[in-house]
Amino acid sequence: MAPSRSFDRRNFLRVAGASGAAVFGAAMLGACGERLHDPEVPPLPDGLSVPSGGAVSEFAPVDKATWRVQGDPLVAPTGDGPLAGMRLAVTDLYAVAGQQIGAGSGRRLAEAPAETGTAAVVARLLGQGARVVGLAQTDELGYGHSGVNQQFGTPPNPRAEDCLPGGATSGAASAVAQGAADIGLGVDTTGSVRIPASYQGLYGFAPSRGAVSTDGLFPLSPTFDTPAWVCSDVDTLVAVSGALLPLTAETPFRGALTSDGINAVAEAGALDAVRRALTAWEKSSLPRLTWTDTDIGRLPDWYDAVVDVQGYEAWRLHGEWVSQAMSSLGDEPGRNFADASRIWETTYGRKLTMLAEASQTITAYVGDRLLLLPATSSVAPERTGDPSGGRFRNTMRATGMLTCLASISGLPNATVPLRTDDGVPVGLCLVGPYGRDRDVLAVVASLGDTGLTD
């Protein structure tokens, strides 16, 4: 049941003042709610539902913009497997036994109880030999894409030092890019793994919606929340994905497609890098690439629908708390929640219907092929830029029109690193048919011999 919207909404807007500015990047949203089960995921080692290891050698981080807490390890492995020896940075949106979920908010952290269990996805990684080396910072309540956290600071972008890291998997992605972690576990509700992966020159993967359990995840938009991860190399990406994904037989793709219209949503630097990658693809033995256009005139409406659906759900979940905590929130989440508070149930219902239809259209367009497109509309914006300015909002809106294709349909997608002519990171996104996650990863693993990736 939603909280009393009239009281909470009125109180929130009184505290928020006249901030009705458009949400910059607020809702690069997830899929439209289909297939939310967790099909045939292999059981946890020895039947464990949470890791038995507790915190070990916990210490306060020096880099508080990247980490909330660190340990050596913070949580020990509970089993042995292909991830043995790997360091895991967990975004502070997941339950870890004995730790609180701060969700990027000092006030939330002060009020949160210690968790008695560990999120299913974290437990599985621990069971495969990974060790947690820290809980990484995020945009407040996970509701943002800049990576800016005004309470704890903005994590560095080691591969584009003057640029933003991207969020909401900002801290975990930064830890991987710095070499302080091998795996960054985040959430791709609205592109929050694809964006930092693209901005920081990392590999990223978001599975088919529902393929990996969200049990123990701090929710923002439960219809769309999806565990996802970043790694600095493809071998680690494949190993992590193999530990988490349902067991399926691999089937080679017979073709791939791309669209000049979709690609043209991106700015020149990102677009040039993607076009070079597509040229390399055509010259390789990868699945045959064809140009197949679609009606991109619907992208703005689809993006607006995602904004409204995510916003309504975020407010329904957190509006009562946010109404009392507005003064503790930074500019980006504050604007996001201000806009979310104005979305009514009737609008939510209409937009869900629109997204269900859009999902069918996108799924049919992809068919049994791979869709190739820019992961983001641009390279990472400069850290000194104004995130409330019109140019920044327009850039993030364009990125949202790209990310919403996979998000609306719930299709699996991988981000692979490219570079612009100036050497700045940007990403290519590979979107596959639902349930063919391992097939997408097999293609990503084969890219090293093509000269396509960074």
C-alpha cells in the first residue's frame, strides 16, 4: 500500500521548495516488469542462503568518496570456486550480515539496523570464492547517475580524471578502475552499471530481468531493479557471470544488427568510436552485421514513461522517509524525489501500459540477434560542469533514450570499453534476446582478437 500521498507529498514539497527542475538522468529505467522470476539458478554451495563468515579486520576507509567501509577482508569467502582470490566491492545497497545498508545517505546509515542476513547475489559470489573487501558508495538511495554524492564526495574516475564517474554504481566502479577490487557489484535499475562502465572504460553486464535474485537488495523501483556488475577485464566478467547466471546451453548468434537512427542519438565523440567499432566488427568473423532501422520517434515517449514509472515506485517506497529527510539529501536525489512526488497512480498505470507495448516492439526488433548501440550518448561529463544546467540534463536524457531500450525490454546487455580519438573512455552496448545471457558473454569474450575493444 502506498503511503498517504497527500500528506507526505505536501510536506515534502514544502521542504523542497520550488525545486521542480527536470531530473537529470533520474530515470534511465529498467524493464517493464515482465519475467520477474529467478529461473533455475544453481543452488548456493552447501545449501547456504547467507555466508557464514563475519566481518574481519574492518577499518574505516581513507577514500570515503569511494568506500563506506573496508576490510581485509570485510567478509571472508564461504566456499571455493572460480572466483577464489578475487576482491569484491559491494555497492552499499545490498544486505551484508552484520553491516548496515547506508544507501549513500548518512542519515539513512544512522537510522539503519545491522542486517541479519546477506543478499543472495553476494552470498553466491562468496560461495564461489570471492571475498568482500568493502561496501562502496552510491548516489543517495541509488537515485542518480552522476556519481556525485554531496555527503561523502564524488568517487574518482581514474581513466578520465577530470570527469564524473557515473552512478549509481559509482564507488564500486571506481574501486575496480583504481585496481582496488576485481569485481564491482551494483544495480542496473536504470543504466546504473552501463553508465559508469562506459565512463570509466570497464566491462559491465546486466542479466535478463529476473535471472539473478534481488533478495536482500535495497529497492528503488522493484519492477526494474536488476543486480549487475563491472570488471576491468573480460575474463573476470565471464567468470563472475558464470557464477551467477542460470545454466543454459550456448547457441551462437547468426546475426547482429545496428541502427543509424538509434546510434545518432549519441554525440560526435562517442558516435565516432562506436562507428569504428562497427567497422571492425564487419571485418571480423563475428556474427554478420546488418543495418536495420526502426522508428526512433518513439524514444522520447518511452524514456518519459520510464521516468514516471520509476519515479512513482521510488516515491511509493521512500516518499514518507524522504519527506522528513529532504534537508539531508543532495541536489540530484532531491530533484529526483521532488519530481517523483508529483506522479500520480493514474499516470503510473498509463505508462506501465505504454512500456508493456514498447517491450514487445523492442523484443521483436532484436529478435534472435544482437543489437549494437552506444552504451551512453557521450563520454563522461566534466566534474566541474553544472549538473543542474540544461546541457547536462539534455546529455543525460539522450543517454536515457539509449539505455531504455534494454531496460524496457529486460534484455541482457554487456558494455565493452572503447575510446574516442582523444583517448577518453566510452562504451559499446551489446543487447541480446531474453535468456541468452551466456551467448552474449561468449561474443564479448571473442572480441579480443578483433581489435574492436579498448
